[in-house]
Amino acid sequence: MMSMVQNSSSIRRLLNSKRLYRGLSSTSAGINGSSLHDNGGGSNINPHYPHMFTPLDLGPDIGSLPNRVIMGSMHTGLEGHSIPKLMLPLLNAEDDHTDLTEMACYFAERAKGGVSLMVTGGVSPNRQGWVGPFAGKLSTETERDRHKLVTDMVHSIQIPSYGANPTEPARICLQILHTGRYAYHPFAVSASSTKSPISPFPAKELSTSDVKATIRDFVNCAVLAKEAGYDGVEIMGSEGYLINQFLVSKTNQRSDEYGGENFVNRMRLAMEIVTETRKACGLDFIIIFRLSMLDLVKDGSSWEEIKALAQALENAGVTIINTGIGWHEARIPTIATSVPRGAFSWVTKKLRDENIVSIPLCATNRINAPTTIESILSSGSADLISMARPFLADPEIVNKSRVGRHEDINTCIGCNQACLDHAFIGKTASCLVNPRACHETEIDITPNSISAKDRLNIGVVGAGPAGMAFAHTAATIGHNVTLFDKSDVIGGQFNMAKRIPGKEEFHETIRYFSVQLRKLEKEGKLDIRLGTEVSYDDMDRLSSSVDDKIDKWIIAAGVDPRVPNIPGLDHPKVLSYIDVLRHKAKVGRKVAVIGAGGIGFDVSEYLLHHDDADDHDKSADEVNVEEFLTKWGVDKHNSGRGGLLPDEQIQIPPPHREIILMQRKKGKLGAGLGKTTGWIHRSELVRSKAVEMLPQVSYDKVDEDGNLHITVGTGDKKETRVLEVDNIILCAGQVSKKDLEKAAMDAGSDLAGKVFTIGGAYEAGELDAKRAIDMGTRLALKIKDDEVVPGKHKFNADVGAEEILYKKMMSFIR
């Protein structure tokens, strides 16, 4: 009891004094309330998003940011690595990422897109802090020199401003990230000897001298970053990484000056890193601290501790406090598409409303649209907005917002499939809706870059993800494209995906492609023919036509549902997922779902929440933040440690149906779902308490009453059951629609050499839009080349050294 009292009084002293950690001061003038900086008479106010484009003064030593948008840190795989040169030839990688040209081009493109300040992916200050074996590190002069290319290229770019100066130089900070017990390698260290649930490697406790050495490593990394030309650093103090591990007693059971019951001790590591970094780097150096304002784990930080740390950080010389939300091991979604837009901006506002710090506060997580940015800023919830993945989807998002071209923004849909899922397997990141992201040096989509002699007339059959991507890219670079689809709308399978609760953002991708394709049509580069089904005879005729001759055909016809061999499937109670999602068939209250891949989970989630009385498909802006927070157990008052609601206050919406979800194979249902989002889909179904999941199922028959007879298990544990349900939904996979390709091949005519199948028609898979859009984009850039022939028309990104090393490590662990 005495130690708890001492701890509380220590925090109160911190909150009542700005003298405890008196470092070199850093002044800042942020927006107070919602007033605008108009620089005299209002002439310098952006007419579209005035708060978003109000400059922010960071003091005389640093200057102003031209707008309120920061590009947040994210792992891309472009940050380089620390693999010894002797090892590189053994990995036989197509790209060893030793040279940082790709990283420089990646950031330069986003600087040209208008963002005021960018933060790199996490770079470790030492070997123990690696994300994975030989991950990016900055601790030597050799590593420093590699980064100068990045900073030089960024600093060559000027950003438009509504401030005193018409432009400001683009700025970039290096994120210093020590993973602590999240390290995916055997050298992991932490505040105490613990093991995280997301790494197979237990962490060793740092000794007191090791802690002090780690502080020196952080400072050394910051000094090297400044010497490399970076404008500052972001010190990663959230998301459950090393500094965060020191801050909470959950992972800090030390008894020395860096641990114990007293929060002043537990935050000592963070404060000494900041204080020493400010002293070593001077006043003209930006220091961002990523502060975990909502841990979302049991026994996380209290709100009083968060306030104490924020105040101490300002006193120590931090320039900006960025918001961190949730540890990586938290069982609450924080960045996936199912999280409503701006769902966590309230916690930044909560700290801002306390008026205990005067430096800018930055809101983050699931902010992907200028309307959301403007709303958060105008409400006084934050001084700055940090977006990360939206800059993968569209590097021009700030420039487009500045001139009111919001309909041209390629919106991030928060899917994680090509960014986070790649990062966790050592693969270079990309973006489902923009394959060029992180591959700027290999994917060049320059308008009208095709010479007249190379220009082709191309027919594209199917306006789903693959067809849209091919048509858009091919027409942009100069080919003449005719896009056919038997539907009266473009989008293909995305028109079904957008109906799934938590996938409302998919509306945005359809909107983006619709706008871009119609613009190309107006420019005379694209002919869109919807409501038109193309046959082989049509293809043959148009290939021989004099006036409308088509040189090459792209078949992006998609997939058909696979129909399993089960007696009685012709019963009226049996529906396919297309019947449910596209044709809006009525579904009863008790349902059996055959197939537990991505489609089976999507259909189950749709049926759980879909109310036949309200058939309205929500947009992303209509998703209710309050319902999301209470459903997942987030305490908006942050009254308890970690910001978690007591179990009895969690409110899960009542399900609309009872579902039995089945799969043939043995093992956990949903094991093949996305690496960083699969757990969310499984949790949604489990938490509803309305879904029974059955593995190792044999489907015997559908009887005359529409009941499904199954056998569960094998051998002595085999059990037969009769499922008396209102409907049976088939989600048993897909088969590629290869009719047109087969007809061309069977005809034996010249047309066979002109037909290229892409997307789902090429490979069915789990409606893999990432693969479809990437394939369509890459083929469009090479379709003119003579060596590109049917069967040799799929192109992939180069495989990096990190990806190969990860695969070797995982095979060794297994």
C-alpha cells in the first residue's frame, strides 16, 4: 500500500511541476482551439481544407511545417538491413537492398506529393533492437553514409505553403525503434526476462549497465541520423516496444533505478534517451516521441502516468508528441479496415484538453481521407495528423486535397494485405490498390509514354480488380483500350466485398477506378462498354476487323463459385455466396456455411450483422465509432489501466442469425486468413457466440427437406449429424473462368497467341485482389514487348534478401 501511495504522489509532483526533467527547451506554437493562421486578411487560407493546410510553427530553430499532415512510420523493407556482405551471395537475392536508392525514390515521390514531414520505417540503434535477423540498423558511419542519398533527394523538394514563405523544404525524420521483447531473433532483450506472445524468442533482462549502454546507442543513432541529413528522429515509445516495455509493470519487474512500483523510475529510460538526444543534437533538430496513450493491454499505463510522461517529455525538449495506440499483442483491432475512420482521435483530444503540454500533439490510426483530417483538426482534437498506409495507396493525397481533387484520391482501404502482411514475412511492402508503392524504380506509369509505333488496340474482358487495373494503366501510358463487362457497373467482386461489415472502404476503390476510367474515356484513350458480354466469336471478329481491330485480348473474366460434389445441392435452400452478396437472396435465421476460407468468413460475418429490414450498404464514414469501441472493450474515458473496459461493460451487438461454419480440412478454421487480420475475423465470429465452427467435416447429402447431413471427424471419433437449417450457403472456393482462353486455344487460329488471362481467371485463389491488381498493372506495362506471350505474361516483384533470410529462419525454427 505504501509503495502505491508513493507512486501516486510522484505522479502528482510531475503534473504540478515542469522542473523535474528540465532539459534544453523547445518552443512551439500550435493551433489553440480551432483558430486559423491566415497570415493577414484571410488570403492565405486553403478554400477546401483550411485547417489541414494551416502551417505549424515549430519554433525559430526549426521553422514551420507547411501543413498539418505527417507521413507516419511503417515498415516497408526499403530501410536497408545489416546482413554481412559475405552472406549476401549465399542468399541469391534479386535485390539485396544494400543501396538505398529505392528508399530515396519512395520518399521523394511522397515529398513531391505535398506531405510536410515524413518518418522512416523503424531503424534499430543496435543489434538487440533488430526487428528480425540483420534488420535495418544505424549505429556505424558506414550505415550513416548510405542514408545521405535519401535525405539529399528529399531536401531537393519544396512543399507549397500558405505561410509566410510560399514553400518550405520537405523534411524527413528517422524513426529509432528498439523492439525489445518483440524482436524476432534470439538476441531479444527487455526490461525484465519475459516472452511476448508474438515472438518465439524469450527476452533477456537488461542489466543496469546494459540499460545505460542502450541509452547511449539511442543517442548515437540520433547523432548519426543528423549527420546523415535527417531533420530529426522519432523515438518509438509505444506499441509495446522496448521503451513501452519499461513503462508498465506488466513487463517491468525490475528493482533498480529503471523499474519498480515508482513510475518515475519506469519512465527514466524514456526521459534519459530524450534528454541526452536533445543535448547531443541541439535545438535545430526535431524530436518526435511516439507516446502510447492507449495500451489496450491488461495492466498497461494509467491515464495519470500518460499525462506525467507527456509533461516530462515536453520539459526534456521533445518537439512533437505522436499518439501510439495499442500494443501489438493487444486483442483489439487498431489499424485494420474494420476500425472506423479516426476511431482513436478522441484520446489525443483528451490529452490536448488537459492543457498540460503546449507542444503539438499528433493524432493517428485509420485516418485516410481529407474530410476526416479536417474534422479532427477543426474539432481541436489534435495539432497534427499522422497517416502512414494512405501514402502507400496514393503518394499525392496531400496535393490532391490541397486543390480540391478528393475524388482523385486512391483511398487506403486498410486491408493490410500488401503492407503489414508483407512486413511480417520480410517481404518488401506494397499496396493492394497501388502496386507501384515501394516499387517506384521498377513500375513506371508515365502518362503517354508509349511511342506511336508501340501503341496497341487492346480489348479487356472483365472490369473487376484485374481488368480495371490493366485498363487504367494501359490507357494511361498510351494504349487504346476497350473495356467490356457484362455487368452494368465496374468493380467485379469488390461489389460484393463492400457489403461485408468492416469492409466499407471497398466502396472507395470502386469510386477511384470509376473516376479515373471515365476521365480516360473522355480523353479518348478508353472505351467502356458495360452490359456487354463478349464471346469467342466477338473476339475473333474484332481481331480481324479493319475499323475496330483489336491487337491483343486481356481476359479478366474472374471466377465462378466452385460447386462441390454433394448430393441434393439442387435444393432451393442451397445458395451460393454470389446469390447472397450480389443478388441479395433472402437468408433464414439458421444457416450452414460450407467452406471456411476468406469467403466463408466474410459471408458468416455479413449474415451475423445483416438485417433484412435495413438493406442499406454503409459507407466508411457511416461506421459508428462508439459502437466499435464498446464492442471491442475500449474505455473511452481511459479510467482503468490500459484503457480497457471491464468485461461486463462490453456490448456486442446481438446476432441476426445462428451459423454453423464448416471446412473439410483438419485444424483451426481461418488458419489461412491474413497474417495480421485473420485473428480479427475469427474473433468477430467467436465473440458473437452465434457461430459454431466445425473442422474435418464430410458433407454427405442435402435431404428433401433441405437439411444438411454431415460427418465430423474420422475413425473412432467420427460423428454424424443432421443440420436442420433454413439455408445452406456454398463458399467452397472458386474456379477460374477460362472459357474464352480455351476457345481461342481450341480454335488453333492466330487469336490463341493474342489472349492473355489475368486475375481470378488466371488463378482463382481466395478472391485475391492484391494479386489481381498487381498482375494487371505489371502486364499493362509490358504487353507491347514481343517476348511477352500467353503463358509467360505474369511478372512479380523482385525477391529481397530479407525475405529469403526470413524463409530460411522460419524453416529452421519449424
